[in-house]
Amino acid sequence: MALNPDWLGLLAGTLTTIAFVPQVLKTWRSRSAEDLSLGMFSLFTVGIALWLIYGFWIKALPLILTNTITLGLAATLLFFKLRFGSGK
């Protein structure tokens, strides 16, 4: 049985997307984003947006679905960094 590349892409995207959830919840609960790098999350958010555009361009549903959610989570962390900063 051959593995469909779309299923592999969906699994990979789902796992990397889920990886963001604990950080979003921790930052929300603590109201502190002191340890988050603004530069890293800014670049990461732009990178995810570009992956999403690429997904639409090549009509790759796994890229579109997972990067839409990841973009939302990354943008949320970026917002928390700007809003909460050090939590003080």
C-alpha cells in the first residue's frame, strides 16, 4: 500500500500546527510573552503566509488547510508578544 503524498503532507502539517497550541495556551494563561522572540515570530508568520500563498498557487489542500491554522496561531503569538510583552 503506497502512502498518498497529500496524506503525508496533511499529517506533517497537522503535527507542526498542533505543536503551537501549548505555547499559545501558556502565553495566554501567563499573560507574558517575555521569552518569545519578536524577530523570530515576525519572520515565521511571514514565512507561513508565504507557504499559504504557495499552497493556493499550486492548489495543495494540505498546505492550505494546515498553514491557514498555523498562520492564525503564529499571528496570535505575535499579537501576544506585542500586547503582553514581558507581562508586567
